[in-house]
Amino acid sequence: MSIKTFHSRQGQGRPQQHPATIQQGQQRGQSQQQMQWMSHTPQEPQGQGQGRPQQHPATIQQGQHRGQSQQQMQWMSHTPQGPQGQGQGRPQQHPATIQQGQHRGQFQQQMQGMSHTPQGPQAQGRGGGRSQPHPDSFQQRPQRGQSRQHEQIQEVQHTPQASWDPHQQQRTQPLGQMQQVPEQSSPVKQMPETSVQQRKPQTFQDQRTQKGSQPRGPSVQGAADKTLETYRPRTILSLTDQMAEMSLFPKKNYTPGTKGRKIQIETNHIQLNLGELKIAYHYDVQINPDIPKKFLRDVMEEFRKRQFPQRYPAFDGRKNLYSPLELMKEGQELNDEISIPDGISGKVKIFKVCVKFANTVDLSPLHNMRMTKLSPQEAIQCVEIVLRNSPSMRCIQAGRNFFTPPPRIIDLGEGMEMYQGFYQSVVRGWKPLLNIDVAHKAFPKETDLISLTIELCSSYYQRINEQDLKTKRLTLDQNKTLTKFLRTLRIVYEIRSQPGSKKEYRVNGLKECPRDAKFRPDNGPEMTVEEYFARKKNYRLQYPLMPTIWVGNPQRKDPILLPAELCMVVPGQPVNRKMTEGQTSSMIKYAATSTTVRKDKIMKSLNDTRHNDDLCIRQFGFSIGNEFEQIQARVLAPPVLEYDKRTVMPSKGIWRQENVKFFKGAEIKSWTIISACGPLNDIGKLADMIYSFGPKTGMSLKSKAFEPFQILRGRPVSPRDIIESLRKCCEQKYDLVFVIIPDSGQTYSDVKKAAELNIGCLTQCIKRKTMMKLNPSTVNNILLKVNSKLNGTNHFLHNRPSILDEPCMIMGADVTHPSPDSQNIPSVAAVTASHDSKAFCYNIACRLQSPKTEIIADLKQITREHLFYFYDKNRGQKPRRIVFFRDGVSEGQFKEVLIQEVRAIRDACMSLEAGYQPKITFLVVQKRHHTRFFPKNQRDSEDRNFNVPAGTCVDTNITNPNMQDFYLVSHASIQGVAKPTKYCTLHDDNEMTNDDIEELTYHLCHLFTRCNRSVSYPAPTYYAHLAAARAKVYIENDALDLGKLENEQKRISILDCIRKQQPMFFV
């Protein structure tokens, strides 16, 4: 890097200041300056007179400036501007330096940054002229077919390819070579170069610390920078505001990709023949009362038999009815009363039914999917309900899944058991398709509450039995466990010796035990529940110390309390709850099968459902095929990965690191180990193995672990002990602290809160069960994470995708929501962004937001933070391209995400500099689907389960014909059938072809730092999951005020010494 000096025509100037400074007071004789990002392209001097330094956009400039026209401070770009006009000016400074004080009588100097080709002079005259942007500042994407001018693909032993990374040392050509040569019509006089070291620059970090920056960020990633006004031209605003009225997807023809080895595969999509029907009739249904839900289909079926016995409409079980034939004219309605016997109590329930015309549904878009530009969502919904009509009458329905009690119960433990069923959904491909798959779900067991309590409340350390429940009260923790399981479940209450006492209720929670709980039956004398059952029901309770079950209307003044021993859990209740690790492990064990077994299960489910025999489907004229769709797929070539002086080629989605060192190994000067599991025999072994294997991976360990190791005792260890222990480590200034933690519990949360929010200590947690299986492979996996946490680079792509040839920021985002049974827990939005030319290093930003909110509310400010971080890490270079991988979005949310989030990214860029519009590509990453691939020829498989190879890509037949989307199996499945990830491009300024986007996506799947395997979706999206998980750890077991999330956000602010100096601390 060099500094080039350009002389202004006349006059003297003052030096400009670093953008992070705060200039207070009043300044006269100058214009008021608008603070924007500094770039490496300094502005020419304007006007005559002396000036004061410009300020950083993140600062507040107080006081008034008079006497000159307004000036805008732009980002400094690597291409300096030529001198302008006559007059006096000020030298601009490198963005990483601070030049304090005032200098008069000097020539104006401009830092060239990295470009060797400055701009020529502009028109003379008082006040000078406005500088013109360098042609490289916002250069357009090269035309297709152009060669990569700046990339040299060579062997690692020779000179590596050129890079825009300013931090590469001997591996990189000068950054100036990345700049385009300006037109010859703008000659410029080259001035002698000046060494950067002579300027003794200070860094951004130095200056921001000097000028009063807070030691902690005000949020998980940083404070909201609200000092800049957003500059949004009216044309941009009008375009983005009108996007809701425009077609969701760009009107262009997407050509399928061509790269890769072609193979034939089968997919679990079956042809759907919709016959000749063009219009269906939609009717609105109102049933009163509309509870219990389980009766509604029976009510509607009885209504059909009485009103139109020869018609077979499809009912969705709630409020929608579809018919291929007209049931009534518009404006008419049918009313009736239907009596249905209650199968539990035997009583008859009366329902009032009203059906009236709603609208007609146009089915024609489904007959030619490739030609229509209309959204067929309403038509697809109609067909979905028709195809679900038959199985929903015979099965337990959970969304698009249908289950029946299995002939063999699969016990998952802790009150749950697994049902097996099938999934079906209409898919918009190049033709109508039915996606059908096997499904597995956990259901609460049919059991009495005494047995359930014993199962839930027993532990490894303490086993309870029936006698304990008769003589002892539940502890507070046991009470919480039972309440969490029973809340919202349906139970049946019955005194077996009394016929007619059987009733069904929904549980609200638990109350006092029958011996303590008092009430006044029939406004009579007060008595306990135990006394009531003895006197009124002639039943002596066996478990009077068990909590009572609170059921019925929660608003009722005199709550209904039932003895636990008289209650049973109703079977077949679909619940959406987070399973425990043990339950999840058991379910995977039973559900994971080979592709052959899964195909057989799917076909069996299809045959058992007998769609084509259903009277409703036949009256609509629909029919279902009986074979899987056969399509052509392509197996993409894996990227070559570069390590230190060697390259590695992945095979079957895996690569070995034997005798290969990290591309950039981290340095550890001092480190130690803490055990939060009490004394362990293997602590010394762990220390020796890390010290031995570290140098083999390329890391530099200056010393062995410092002893004595701290041993914390207690079950569990108290947070106070953890904080005190980590504080001692911080005082010793250890680079890293290994913490051995229990396999479960909140110790992990306590460690991360203390280390990253309060103390500022980098930690690596290791579970106790990992200590029990220490081997070279385990230690190597630990070092993969440690090297990244300490700012090392494990590996990178040897031949990078073309979009990375110039400054490009890869972003990943996800929003995680609390489980349905959680209360007072916010959603967490997490966004990651790369800040190096290799797209290996990432930083994170997280926000708490209202529960169930999918749109990232603060994406604009988050993007600003990432842009500033990128700018700082790359010495003033701005990303010219942004590729955004957005996870967790369903197809029904595409439009809202496209309008709001793409605009937020664009607004963030515009707010930092007028006219700064990097090219944005926005993709949605979808994993919640049921598409599976099976190789037609098992010789094309690469594992024992006969999965398709890693890199298998499909962008035809089963994809949307009117948008750019594709499926990619980027990983090698460890067990079961590999699940492809679906990618949908919602916005693309970069005009990437299918081959471009598929290659970039697949290559990014090889950059996940935790393992030497390609993962199932791109690393930035994986990191967004980890970031969100870390934010949830910070709020674990805390009582949050959802009405004051901004205050809660500040409470979980990560210390600057962690989030800035070790940005990948979260891996």
C-alpha cells in the first residue's frame, strides 16, 4: 500500500480527521457537513479558506458551521480524485489513521489507498467542481463470457490467485491490481509514493476508544447508529413501495444449469391428474358451537347426507367447503341443526350449521403450470383440501400429516410415544404433483396421571414410586415438570365405580392438593376436595397429597379441581412441543431408514390411502398416479480446499486433514482448564492432547496449560462460582479457557453469560461425555472450533466462485421462535456476515423481537453494523455485492420478506452514502419440506443407505417453472435418507445464472468451521442458527418483559473485547 500526494492549485488546508472522532463546539467559516461513510476516494478541496476536519458518520457533530456551501463526506475509496479548481483545501486521511491537530501552509495530500490510477483534474474556478466517481467505485458486473481479469488459478506451491483481501501477506497481489484502468481521457500526474509507516496511523479501534466509545455494545452485535439521516431518493422509494403490486418474481426465463455429472433419480412426487374441471365452488361454513373440533367433520358429514346426499364436497374441518358442482346460488344459504352423540359421556350435542356461497375458484392455472404467470395458490388450496378429505375422516390429522395408532407402540420415554403416518402436499412443479412421504410424530401416552407422574418426576439420582406419592408432596421442580407436560392436554375424568361420571376436559394447570384445596359445593359449607369426594362421591382418595388438576373455563370464578388419581390422558393428541434429547434420539433411531425401506413405506401409505377410490376425489375428476417421478439430476463437482501449502479435494462430502495444517493457525500464549463437573481423571490427558495436537494442525501453543486447574464442586455448580473462577482467569489474561461442563443443565448458559457479557473471557466448553471418549479425532474437532474463535482460518476455497472476485459480503439470517408451549419468551433474529475475501470469517448481530414475528424488524440497522465491520476489516473497501441467504421463510411469506427485508438492506446502504447501491442477491433457504431423492441406479449411490451423492442438484420438473429455485443435497447423510435443501431466489441484481448460484451455494457448504464435511446448507446460514442459539442461551431461565425488549436487548450486550476482537466466538 502506498500514499500518493496531489497538490492543489493554491492555498492551504487542514488535515481531515478520522471518521470516529467527535468535534464539539461551534466552527465558523465553513460549511455544514453531512456525515457519511468515509471512503478511500477523498474529495477535492472546495472553495477558498481554511477548513476543519471531517467527522466519522457514527459521531455527533455539535455546533454550527457557517460561511460555505454544504459538503458531503463520502466513503473513502481506493481511487483518489484529482485536484479541483483553485482554492484552499485540506488533505484527506486514510480511514485507518487519525491525524490530530491543525496544519497550515501545507499542500493538500490525498491518500490513494490501493489504486495506482487516480482521476484527472476537473474544471477550474473558485470553489472547484464536484468530484466524479471513479469508474471502479460502483462498477457494473462484467458481461457474460468475459474472463476473470484478476484471478490466477495456480497450484498452491506457486503464486496463488489474486485477491481483494488487504490482509493477505505473501499470498496476495497488490490490491491496486483489482482496480480497473480509467479512461485515457482522464490523465493524471503521478506523484511520489509515501510509505504508510511514515504516517504512524492509528486504527479505527484506537480512535473510537479514545473518543469515548463504550466498552460494551448496546446490543448483541452493537448499538443502533441513529446519527445519520437516511437518504432515499424518491424514485427508489416509489419503486420499493410499489413492489407489493408487482409480480413477486422477476419476469425472466431461467435456464436450468448444465454443470455436473448427470444421473437419473426418482423423487417422492407423484403425477396429479386434475381432469377437465375448470371451476370449483367455494362455500363458507359456520358451525355453532365450533368446539370440540373433533366433532366438526362428523357434523358436516351428517349435514351433507341430509342436504345434498348425492354430492361429495370437500371440507377442511373448520370453515371451508369446496364442491365441483354448484350447491346453491350466490346469496343463498342453508341452515340446519345436527345432533351428534358424545362418545365419552354418551350425551347428545346439538350443533347449528350454516353454509353459504363464498366465491368460485379458477383451476385453469393448474392445467398449464409452465405457461401461467398467475399465482395459483387459491387453486392449490382447493386441491389440497379435496385430497385430504378422505384420510382426514379416518386418521389423526396434524397439518398435512396423517397418523393412526401403530400396531406396535414405540415408547420415547417421559410420557411420549411415536406414531408413524404419512405426509401429502400438492406441489407446483412443471406440472401438478403430489408430494407424499412418511411422517413420524410424538404423541402423549394414554396413561393415568399417577403413572405419568412417576415417569416424569423420577431421575437418575432419585426414583419415586406410588408409596412416595401417597405420603409426600411433590417438590417445586417436580410440580413444574408435571404442569409443563399436562397444560393444554385433554384428559378423561372417571370414577370407575360410578357409571355416567366419565367426562373429558382440557387441563389449565395444577392447584393445591385435595387435602388443602377448599371450595363451597352448591353454595354450601366450605370443605376440602378430599372431604367432598368422601362425603358426596363416596370415594376415598388414595393420593390426597398429589396436586389437583385444574380444568374447565379458566375464567370461571369457582375453578373445577379434579383429583389426579381419577384422570387419564386422552390418546392420539397431536401436540407441538420441543422434545428432550433422549426423545429425539429415540425417534431418529426408529425413523432413520435406508432409501429402499423409505420408498416401500411411502408406496404402502399411498396404496393404503386409496385416493382414487374416494367419492369426493372422483366427483372432482381428479386421479393420482402410482409411480415416483423420474428426473435427471446433476452431481456438482466439489471445490478444491486450500490449507497451508497444500490442497485437499473432498470425496463423498468428506475430507481428511491428516498431515495438513490450517491455512492460518491461531496463536495461544496462555490457556487453562476449569472443571465444573468436580474432579476428573482425564483433565490432564485433555491438556496434554491439546498441547500435542495443536502444533500438528498449524496452531502455535506457546506453553502448556497453566496449572493448577480449577475444580468447581456442586450439583449443579452455582453461577457465582463460575463467575468468580472466570474472573480469576481474566485477571491472568489467558487467551482461552477450556470449561468442562455437565451433559445437561444450565451450566453452559452460566458460563457463556459470565464470560461474554460480564467478564470478557474467551471460552471453549466441553461436555463431560466428550471427556469420556477423548481420542485424536475428538481433539481435532475441538481445535477446529478453537482456531476459528482465535481468528485463525482453517481452510478456504482454492478456486473461488466468480462473485467473490471483488468485494462481496455473504450474509445469512434466521429467526428462531419459542416452542408453542413456551411463555414470555421472545423470538430471536440473527444475521451473520462475512468480512474477508475468502468468505470464511463471519461476525454476528442478534435482536430480540416479539414472539412469532418472522420478519427481521431491525434488519436495516443490523446491515449497517455489518457494513461498517466489513469496511473496517478491509481497510475502507465497500462490498460491491451482497448475497443474502435467508432461512426460516415459508412460501406464503415470500412476498412480505421480499418487500420488507430487501428494502431494509437497500435502505441501510443508501443511508451510509447517497448512491451507494451494491448489487443484492436474496435467496430463501428452505429445509422444512418432504422432498427426497432416490438414485435410479444404486451404482450412483455413495453410501450404505443408497443415498444420492453429495452435490446432487435438481432444478427442473419439480421446481417452480416461473422462478429460480433448485434443490441441493450438499452433504453426505450420516444416517437415514439425505434431505435436500431448497433454495429460492427472490431478488437478483447480480443476474446470476443457475450454474452461478448453485456453484456458490454448494461451495459455501464446505466452509463450516466445525467439521471437515460439507454441511446441508451454506455456512453463513448455519452460523445464523448458532448465533440465535447463543442469544437464547443469554436469556435462558430469565424473566423477560416482552413490552420492553429494547431494555432486555441492552442487558445481553456482548463485550467489545469478545464481539470485535474474536468475532467468531460463537462457533
